Amino acid sequence: MWAADLLVALIPGVALFATLSLRSPDEPPPRWRLALADRLEVLAHALRRPRPVVPDPFVTLHVQDRLGAVARHVQRLEADTTVIARAEKIIATQIAYDYLLEEACRMAGVDVLPHAQGDPAERFREEVELAGRGWAW
């Protein structure tokens, strides 16, 4: 009984092998097969879901650390009234903070809206969005 089952299972494989061995390996595949393969590849590409890009956790940690350092630097500058060219330093540090916020938003999947440089409303929105997604700095 098991011999018959084995024979029934092997016959299609042997037939397929015999059919494929008739074709020369140097012979190119028919054009219809190439066209069908191209169309199937286009269909498969259209049906595939894009894989989400997961940022490197060490890069994320580095950005969080830099955000915290720059935020503390802004606070120190705002508290110290004896610094020379204080306003320029605060503006430059806030611009650096905004760039880091935008990078963090891209990493967290937050939309970065077009805005004027140094816009406090946009800065606040990005900070709230990042905090809502578990970011802390």
C-alpha cells in the first residue's frame, strides 16, 4: 500500500523532470514567458506594501540627547544676562534646536509642515507631537 502511494507521489515529479530535461539549457526562454514574467513583476510591485523604515535606536537616542543639550543651552543663555551677543546666541541655538526637532519629527513619523524659520507655534506643535509619541529630552 505505501509503495503505491510513493509511486503516485513520484510520477508527477518524474514527468516534470523529463519534460524540463528536453529543453536545452542554452536555449533562451520564449518571449511570451518573458512578457508574462514582466507583467507579473509589475503586478507584484503594485501589490507589495512598502516596509516601514525603522530608525536606528542609537541614532534616535543621540537625537534625543542632543535635543536635551541644546534645550538646556537655550535656558542657560536666557537666564544669564551678562553674556555678550546674547540675542544672537539665543537665536542661533533656537535654530539648531528647530533643526533637531525636525529631524526627530521625521524619525517619529510626525509631519513637518512648512513654516517660517524660528516659528514658536510650529516648534510647540512639534514638541507636543513628539511628547505624545513618547519622546523625552
